Amino acid sequence: MGKDDGESDIKLKFDKLNNRNFPIWAKKMRHTLGKARMWDGVIATDDPLALAAEIAAKPDGPLARRNANAYHAIVFYVTDEVYPLVAAIDSAYVAWTELRNMFESVSTPRQLDLSQQLHSIRQLPGEGIASFFERVRALYNDYCAAGAIMPPHMYAHATLLGLRPE
């Protein structure tokens, strides 16, 4: 494989795409594909027809190999629930676009809902502190997976506000 073909055996060290973590997954996948010189196989042009024509003209060319490697990285790094959405697609560009269109618009309402839940969470009667902290942490992790950013001091503030007074 040539230097510009893109590495086909990239190491992915983040969660697979599910129906809740697209913003973070997309950023990490884009950086990973960029580092492996495969990102231009996903977005080589703003014109998908021109991209398809270039790949068809040179099916063994570097761009075609980068597109194939990027496609496989994207498709293999989704959960079983998401896989059927991209299984029949044969282009990294189309797979990326479909996933972005499907999941990106879901993030903002989800972020708002999770933010509201995080700021209104309260320790239940009889609930231990460790159990309460686990519930808050799970909610915070979901919030971050939805692409939101919360500084640590605000996370601590929301946690402390939710504790019972005793």
C-alpha cells in the first residue's frame, strides 16, 4: 500500500456509534480518519457525483482505496442497532452523510433534555450518596455523549444541589 493510500488497520479507541453519541463519535472518527489519511476518502469533494466518477475511473487508485478503507472503518465502528442503516451503502461519503443526517439533528433536543434532568436531579429519600452519585454520573456521561460540554465546576454544583439537606 502506498504512502497516500490510507492505512487500513487503524486503531479505534472510542465507543462505537449508537443512537446517543453521534457528536462525540463523529469528532473522534473524523480525527482518526484524518490521522490515517483517509478523511479525503470520505469528503474528497462537495460533489458526491464527481467523487463517485473519480473512484469509478480509477477503481484501484489511491482515492478509491482511501474511500474503501474509510467506509470499512465507519461501518465496522457502529453498534448492531445502527449497522443496518449503513450496511447496504458502498461509499464512505454516503455512509457519513446518512449517519450525520440521521443523528445530528437529534443531539440538540437531547442535550437540552439531559441538561434539564442534570440540573433538576435530586437525591431520593433513603438513597445513599454513592447511589445518587452513580445516577448523576450516568446522566452526565449521557450529556457528554450527546456532544454537550459541561465544565467540572458546574457538574459539581449540580451534584451538590441535588443532595438532601441532612
